[in-house]
Amino acid sequence: MESIQINPLTVECTLFFQENPYTFETLSGLGTRLGRKPEDLRPVLDELVTNTILEIMGTGDNAIYRYNQPKSVDMNGLMI
Amino acid sequence: MINILSFVQEIQQAYSRLTNLTLLIVDEKGNEITKITGENSFSNLVYHDFFKEQVLEGFLQPLSKIKQVVTLDTVLGPKMLVSPIYINEKLSYYILAGSIVEENSREFIKKNIMEQVENPDEYIQALDYSISNTTAKEISNKVDMVKKLTHIISSHLNSEFERKNSSQFLSKVNQNLDEIKTGVTTISSFIGGFDLSRTKIDFLGIAMEREEGQYYVEAIIGENTEAIKGYCFQLGEGFFGRTLVTETPQFWKNISNDPRVNIFTANGLEPKSLVCTPIFDNQRIKGVLFAGSNNEELDEEISYERSAIFANMLSLHLTIDQLKEEQQNHLMKLSTFNEIFRVITSVDDIKRVLYILVDISINLIRGSFSTIIFKPEQGESRVEIISRGLSSDQINDYCHDVALRAFSKDNSMDYDVRNPIQKSTSWGANVLEFPLVYNNQLYGVLCVAIQPKVDPENYKSFLSTLAIAGGIAIHLRLNQTGIGTENYKVNLLYKAMKGLNKDKFTFTTKVSELVENFSQTIKESFSKSLKDASLLVGYEFYFIKENVSDKKIIAILQGCNDLLQGNSTSHSEYSKESEILALIYYYVQKKEKIDETNKLVNISPAVRSQFKDFINKNNVLESEIVLNLDKKPDNIQNKETVIKEELNLSTRELEVLKLVLKGCSNNEIAQTLFISDHTVKNHMTKILNKVGASDRAQAIAKVYQMGYSSSM
């Protein structure tokens, strides 16, 4: 039996930030935009920060979250 | 109860006649259970005058240990028989039978009566009238008769007790099954409300696994059992742990001297018997149901049987709960997949597809990195790497290796989407590699690092499905612009214009850019056909009609053409896309003079007004950008100055704003700048007004939009 757990809210937040990559929002601001309770969002955002998907600036209620775009590199002229 | 009493009363009446004795059944406190029977006036007199309730209780007290019929001397001399009735092995009632006068004792009794009672004549007359002398053999016969009566009554009462006990058990079983059915069962409710006083059991409890290998007593009922709740034990430890290890029901008798009984004795219980039955959750042991007795030994067979029924019900409940959870999890997975697939297949930008694959996989696995080695164009040697969690050196090392393995002409690996390749990086990370493939065309490889000590099998199914969806999405995106497609044709026509007529090409490009920007500004997601139609406005309509088959593009261009030529009578005849294209075409044609567009008739007022707003704002923005460029925005100090000047901030307000951007609270700002909280609030109010923001978050976002960076 698979033991993996998918949190739909994690996926929702990830897709939201990907869709709005220039968003700078506080926890309560995100709660309003996503229509979710801040207390439900907090652990999800913490997890996204741990996974380096989001960056956090500041601390406490005024901390701002923003999307951390994956690194994109071109490799030219590979011997393939 | 009335029926039982009536039966017992009748039996008692019959035995009074058979034995010629006065009979009565009382409880251990001397309370009458039946009515007195027998035509023995002497006994009646003695009972009413000498056996008041309190006297009777004191009389019975020393008899609490008797197991069978005993013969006792009463206060006036005649003998009486007392027989105990045991129910569920507990002394519950007494049969009192009297009076018996032995041969040669009558005169002694009469003498006694004369000395002890106030109305001796009545007593002596009753004695002589109702009681004849009894021989030793007759006494023995009477004792046997009372024994038989005791046997009949105790058998009846015991079977009645068993019936009620079973009925209670069945009713509890029913209640538990009902609760399982309705999904309201809890461990406590499972045994709660069970009346132990009707059973030999003195305590009943459930211990369950909370964390791996750690079991806790979660619920227990019975007197003085509170302290045992929460008791923690491990596999093999004590009676409970032993049951967990053997995974079979266990029964212990005479455990008073067993050292394992300590858990009970330490909490004031002294069990004699204990039965423990394992509880399973989908074949995995999850806990123990236990029951014990302090006073009497439990019946092994009944204990096993009933414990097994309760434990099986609990196992059923746990298994149902687990299945429900799995079903819920499965549904959640499906709906999450659905959401991911919906987005992955609807976004236009292929890079966004790759970002989703990287981010979702790292979210799920929480490993050290996730990366995609993507080959955008077949036949070329360019490879694009999208990665999260990898340093540049690691990209050069590992991703380069994957690219060579995946795309090398001489050495390409055979990827199986259902069976990812498991590899180790040079720095020791374990990675699962999934091909992004469609129709045997390998577009890239999704590589996800897994955490140490984690079974990769757990993730293969989810990730391979994600990779399949990724492969399809990439294929769709690439083929939207592929050779032979409508998209390809539109782009080719647009590019061809550059060689055919440079002015028309510049004109078309301008129209196309405005269409795109305007669509984004009014936040309406128009079909891709509007964008394609805008790329073809440089051509004559008849040419497009003959060479492009997309009906939507043709309809938009037809509407645009009619509006531009004044062939229309009303804007409602055409789609909003046609109106926008015509308006922008006209605007560019008239050297981008917005007032000129008033001459284009049959454009809806709403579209006209939105477009004017868009053009006006655009002009302001352009002049701002020019202003910024003049002030060398690349220089950090200059950016700060630009923000200060543009927002008309005082030096102190700028200092406050910089701390706000670092995420400081009012209090922290006050402490840093050595000013009061109140002053900070005043500065904040002014800053928000000047920035034009309603709260801090909006202010921060606006300042970042102006080019602020955290390194400032």
C-alpha cells in the first residue's frame, strides 16, 4: 500500500504561486486571495519554504511569501 | 422480575407444605424477598416478635461464608435451617426454614418461653398446636428437602441471571455494531456503558498502538481503574505485551503471585484471572482487549468467546476506518491529480509545465532536489535544465550525465515510463529517473531525489503518472507550433510578411502586441484565435480565407474587415474579438491617435472606453520608465533615491519603509530607530498614503514593482 500523502492545499498554493510568480503576500493576504483560513495555510507555506518553492521575507504576521522560480540552465553543444 | 418472584413464591409455598416448615427468602441484609409461607403459628410469632430487620441482619452476618444448609438454634430453643442461595457464585439470598422441635427438648423450650416472653401462654399454645416433635431422621429429611428447594431456586435464578447477562452482552454488541455502521464509534464508547456488576468481570479495557511499538491503555472501566488509563507498554512486556507478541488470545488464572500483575496491584487492583485478546487492523496487530476479575476466577470458555466477539468487532471497526481513510486518500489523490492535469494541459508556456513537474514532485517526495533535463528540439544538441535544489556544479555533473545517457545517439538508454531508473549521484543522493515520453518520442527526463531510508516503491506509481501527463503536455505544446499545423501556417505567414513587405510586417507586429497587452490588461482570456488573427491582418482577407482553415480566425477577421469598411450596422453582429482587432487596427493605422478611433463606428462603448483607458495608462507608464532610465535604476543608491523622490518620502519615512520591507514589526522598527511605536504608526500611515496602498503587503508589493530589491 502506498504511504504517500498528497495535501491538495500544497498543490493549490504551488499552482497559485506559479500562476502568479510576482506575488508578494503575507499569510493573511494569501488567505484572502485563496479563500482559505490562515491557520490552515501556515503549515503548508512553511512546508513550501522548506522545499525551497517559496521564499520568506521577514518574520511573524508581517512575513512576506514569494515564489522562488526553479533554476533554468541551457546546456549547449553536448556531445550527443 | 414479577414472574420470577411469583415462580419462587409458588415453589416456596409447595415446599412449606412438603416440609411442614415456615419458609421465607431474604437478601443478605435481611430484607424479605418472598412472603412468609407455612401454617406454623409458632414460627410466625417468633419471626414477628424476634426477627425484626436489624436483628435478622445481625443474625445473618456470621453466615456470610456458609456454602450449604446449616441448622441453628433460635433464641427460644427451637431449631431453624438456613440455606444460602448463590447467584453467579456470589452469595445473594438466604432461605430461612423453621421451626423444628427435637424430641425431648419441648419442656426445655417451654421453660425458656416462660422466662423470655411476656405472653408465654400464647407461645406455648402455638408451639403445642403447630409443631410436633421431630426425630433426627425427620430433621435430616427436612434438611434434604431445603437443599432441593435451594437447588431449584438457585438454578432458576442463575439461569435468569445468565439470560440477562447474555441479553446485556448482545445489546452491547448490537449497540457497537450500530455505532460502527453509523461511523460514530470511539475506543471509549466501545466499552463505555457496559454494566460490569452483572458479570464476574471487575475491569474491562482496551490498549492501542499510538506510535510504532508503543501501546497505551486508551480506555478502561471498573472500580478504581482510572490510574491504569494511559499506562504504556511495549511488545512482549507484561500480560498485554505477551498477547501482542503471540497474536493469539491468552487466559491466565491464579495470577495473584505473578510478577507481571504489578501494573494492577500498583494501582490498587488484585486480579485473579485475566483474559487478553489481540485486536487487528487489516491483519496487522494494533492492540489488546483485556478483562479481569478481582474476586472470582473467570470462566475460561465464556471469557474467550466474549472477548473474541468484542475484539473482532473492534478489528472490524479499525479495518473499516482504515478502508475509509484509504478511500478518502485515494479520492483526494484523484482530485489533486485532476487539478494538476487540468493546469498542465491548459497552460500555453511549456516552461510552466516543467516548473509544475519539478515543484509537485519535490513537494511530494521532499527529497534534496528535483530536476528536468529537457530537449526542446529534436536533432539539436541544446538541452535545457530546470532544477530545484541543485548547485551549478551538481547540474554540470549529474544533469550532464543524464543528458548523455538519455539523448546520446550512440548510447541512449531505454526508458520505461512505468519502471523508472534508480541511480545514485556522485555525491550519494538516490534518484528516480522518469522519462517524459509520448509516442516513443523522448522529450526529457524527470529526476527526483528520494530521502534516505525511504522505499522508492511508495512513489513510483504517482511520479510515473505525473511523468506520463508531463510527456503528453509537452507533446501537445510542441505540436501546437509544429510543421503542418494551423499554428505553424499562421506563424509562417506572419514571418513571410517580413520579407514581402517590411512596413506591413511592422504594422502587423504593432497590432499584434497591442492586442496581446490589451487582452491581458482587461483580464479577459480571449481565445488563441484572436492572437493568430492579429498576426494575419497585413494580408488581404480573401487570401486568408482561401489558405487558412481555422473558422474562428476567419470569423474574427471577417468581422474586423466589415467593421473597418463600415459594412456593419451594429456592433452586436460581431464578436468582441472582432471589435478589439478592428479598433486596434484602426488606432495603429491612424498613427496611434486615440481620438481618431472615434471615427470608427459600431464599436461597443464598453470596448471603446476600456481601450482608451488602456492607451492612456500605457502612455503614463512609458513616461515613468523613461524617467527611471534617466536616473540609472541599476544603481542601488539611485533606486533608493528614485523611490524616495517618486513617492515623496522623507528620509525617516524611507528608513521606516526599508525596515518594513525587511519584515519588521512596528515595535521592532521603533526599537531599531529609537522612536516610539506611536511615531512609527504615524510614519506608516503617511507611507501607505504616499505609496497608494491599503496595507503593508500591498505597499511592499508596489515598492518591489518599482524595482526595489532586498539587497538595497
